[in-house]
Amino acid sequence: CSLLQDDELSREIYYEVDGIFLASDGNYFMIEDSAGLITAHQLYLDKGEADGYSGTRAGNSGSVTPFDDSGPYLNFQILSNDEAKVTVVRCNLCSSEDEAKTPVGATITLSRVTD
């Protein structure tokens, strides 16, 4: 006879998010998580440039904003150790070209390339 109930054995799994990810739009993101503080860099390999984001994580979801407060604000949901979904929730001080590339409501899938 077991003293444990089925519901006592279930718990939410928090997935690992540190690593380099390929976005469904062809961009790369380098993501670091330290105690729920997220730092992410969108890498432009052809230009040798990066855009930085910072924010917080609670469980498997969270949000990040651009370092310079100019660009897309993103919410994310970590689906597994290898995949996450990012949604554009706002585009602050975006040029019309940037806003067309990342419209509010756009969803991007991130797939892990390496740790």
C-alpha cells in the first residue's frame, strides 16, 4: 500500500534555456538564464552585429525588452529543452521597416543549435 497519491508525484518541469537557438525566421539567438534573469542576443552573423535583450523568467515563460528600449518587446514560452516560442507584443520606437519584419502578434519558433 502506497502512502503517496498520484497528484503528489506530479510537478512542473522547468526547461533549460541556455544556448544558441535558430529562429524560424533564419536569425540566431544566444540566450543565458541566471536565476530567472534572461539575457538574449539576436545575432546578425552576416554583419557581425547583435541586438541585446534582457528580462525575467517565471517557470517556463517570461518576457524580454531591448537593451536600448528600441525594438520589439517579446514574450516567450519554453516548450522543451530544445524549443521555445517567442511572440512580439510591442514594437517600441521601431522603424517602419523593422515593424514590417516583426509585427505585433508575430510568433517565432526557436530551435536549439547548441548549449
